Amino acid sequence: MTYTKEDIGKEIEELVDESGTTMNAKIVHVFCQVCGEEFIGTRRQAGGFLGGHECYHQWEFAMMHVQADA
């Protein structure tokens, strides 16, 4: 499902998808503090978005360090 700014703050009583059933899923709006990319979705999805960005930016910074040493 696609969520928009109008959905922020809403709670979905029961959300069923391929990974299972989530009860009381709140729709949130988060952003990456490094690059500013934004995401609107459930808290669970937002956690994946933020965790993915953290991992990516750690890799990105490591590559910058490696290139600087070359």
C-alpha cells in the first residue's frame, strides 16, 4: 500500500501483508538525517528505511575514506 501525507498519524487496526499481520500499525513520516530522503509508511517500514540508510551511509563514508587514502 502507498501512504501519503494525509495518512500520517493514522492507525491501521489490522494490516495484513506477505510478512504477516500487524495490529495497530501507525503511519509515520521519517527522514534520513544525512541525506534528507523522506519516507511515509508504518513504523515497521520506517525502521527498515532508517536502518537501510544508516547501513548505506556507513558504507558510503567508508568508501570515501578508502578513496582518500588511495
